[in-house]
Amino acid sequence: MAAINNSSAVRLWGVYGDNTQSIERPQLESLDQLKQREFLRRIPREHLSEIVTKIELQNHVISDEELTAFHKGQWDHPLFQDENWTLYAFQAHLENRLTVNQVSKLFLYASCLKQARSDIQVAKEWGIYEKNEDPIDEHLSKYQLFDENGNSNHSAIEALKKATRTYLNEDQFDSLLTELRTLPPEETQFFSIERAMPDRDDKVYFTITVKQDGGLGHEFLTLQRGITQVVPSPDLLYRIFKAKCGENAMKPNAAIGYFPRENLSNPSQRVLFIPCPLIPTSTGGDPAHPRNFTEVTHGAPCSPISVFHHDIYHLFLESANIHRPLWVEYAHFLKAFQKAEMYREEVLDREFDSYLRTQLQKKPISGPDQFWIALSGSTLRAPNEVIEFRTDLFLQFFNQNRKVMAEQGITLESLYKFNDSFCKDEYVAARHLLNSRFLNMLQAKASQPDEEKTL
């Protein structure tokens, strides 16, 4: 990140109490430089230009007191009553005075606040509240796990524990708290927002939470079985993943804006959409939607914080996936086959809930078995007419990468053993999810002499 050049700062005059002082506001980088930042590069250039122009026109100098309010999340500070506070937060980030995680937390808070107010307005129209009521605290809760003296906040700890109850065991949660206790207390802040009333219409959030079976949706980072959404900062989210998955945890790559075909070829990190109230819509949705469903994901209108939750769901699955580099290599191999483009996109997206399901089971499942389950599971389920084509593709990839795959225990012997186990009771719960025809064809072709194998 480029350093601030104070020699090119804009000189303003500020009045603080009875003292008049000369204050320098750092000159912002050019649009080209700002577009190089990973956090900002997905923002359309015209939107970023509009934000920078507003900052220049406001000519606001962010005081030390205001910066402290941003850093520490002092939500009762008058700064957060200023209609331009999100613009100032953006400015502070452009001036390199707020980190990506800090400004992400502020924008997430602003997005929760906006969603809560939208929901309250709908509730008033339905007669649930009187017109003069403002029950914001019933819809939006702010938490901080520890204070500056290291004292615990019981309600915050209980909320986080409930939100991770089926993901982290007791020891993992205690280990997470021990680590979080060492951080500046403001880094342990998070939010929760009531989503019950309008969200039957928010199909993205509803599908991820209520419709997901096997504890993959409403049991993680929600309370009351999906009725309340828990909203952590990117860094807090990553620490939760690490408490469960160690170094295999997928690092959230926080970013404002949205690319329909985001680069998924990095097996160590994945984009986490950060909603920014200064951007009318990042996905081509309706900025004036009456329920604040200003984004569109998978063809459905949804709230910005639902897109955030959608990306968390993918990170949730990815952190359990112990074979991410291998799947990236397989997708790279498939790039050479034009007819396999859709298959390649499915492989590269890696929406394999099977890794997470097996991780959450009490009975451990071997790494090779997890791979065979993912390869033959519902995510990559193929129509019958392309099963043989996909089988041949995988066998070619397998033969080219035998040594690398064998290092992870993925061998033909492990396939034969898995197929044998698949027919027994230990896999009865997953049997309906797997493509037995694909597995049988794969084993039959793998068993052929090399000279009989064809692509």
C-alpha cells in the first residue's frame, strides 16, 4: 500500500474548542493507484470517482477523536449520527488510517443498520410497530467480547458460542477465546441482526440458512435457527475458521464490489463481499428496492448482508476442503477441453459440502474417501450422457498426477476400498448423494490395461 505523501497534503483550517489550528489533510492517491488496491479494484471506476469527488468536496478533516471512534467502534459517539460518517470512514481508509478489516467492520455495521431500518419500516407498514417507534435495538445488536481490562462480556461470549455451536467443540471454542483475549478489544466486536420478518422473500439468505440440511446453514453464524444473522469482521471470521481447521482455513479476501466470474484459482484465499452503503448496487440490483434487496445473487434479489453471508458459506465449505490445491490443478487441466467448460467451472467453484459434513461427523473419514465423495457427489453430478466423458477426463488427469495424488493417499487402491465401503452401512447416509454409476464406471475404466484406455 502506498505511503501517504504529506508534502502534497491539502492545508485546511480547523477549529477545536477555543483553538484554531492548521491541519493537513493527506492528498488522496489517483484513481489508477486506488484501483490497484485489492479491497477497491472491483468498484466500478465511475462509482469510485464519485466517492473521491464527494470526499474532496466535503473537505472534512478527520480528527483524532473521530478516528478513535472509528478504530474502537464507539457506536454512541456523535460521529455515527452524521449522515456522512460512511464517507468519512471511506476517506480514512483511502488515507491509510483505517485498515481493510477496520473499514470492513464499519461498513458491515452500516449495512446492518440500513437493513434493520428497512425492516422496521416494513413492520410499521404491516402494523407491527407504531409510526413513532424506533425499536432499532430489537433488530440490531452490537457485541464486544472483552473490554480494555480483559474482562469478559458474558452475553457476547454466549452469542458467539451459540453461533458456532455445531462447528466448534468446547476445546476449540475455548482456544478461540484465549486467542481473542490477546487482541485489542475492538477487534472482538461483531453484530447480529434480526432477519425473520422479511426474509422469506430474501431467497439467497433463506436458501443458505433454512433450506440447508445437515447443519450447514442455520447452525453456523446464525441464532435461533437462522432467524438472526451474526455478522463478524473478516479477521474475526478467519480466526473462527482457524480454530476449527488450523492452517487449512480459507483466508477471506475482503473486497468491496463484485465480479461475476471471480478468480477462484488461489487455493489459499477467496473473496468475501463487503457491502458498502456508498455503492448503490454491486451486482446490478435495484438501488431503490423497498426492502433494501439491492443486490442480485444467483438471479435473486437480496440484501447486501445476504451476499456477505453467501460468501461466508463458501468460505465455510472451503475451510474444510483439505484438497483445494488439487481441485485447482484439476480445473486447470480441464481448461484444455472446450466441451468441459461447465464441468471446469463446477470444479473450480469447489462447492463441496461433503468435506464439511465429514468434518462435523463424530466418526472420522479418511482424506482419500473425502476426495472420492466430493468427486462423485451432488456438486459434480453429471447427466448420464456425459458421465463417460468426465470419467475419461479424470482418469487422464489422475494418470498425469499419480505421484502428487499418492502423496495424499488418493490411489486406485483407495478408490477400490471406497467403493467397497460405499456399499456398506458406514456410508448409508451419504449413498443417495453419490453417483454410483460414475464410481462404478471409474473403477471399471481404471482397472483396464493401459493400452485399452481411451480418451
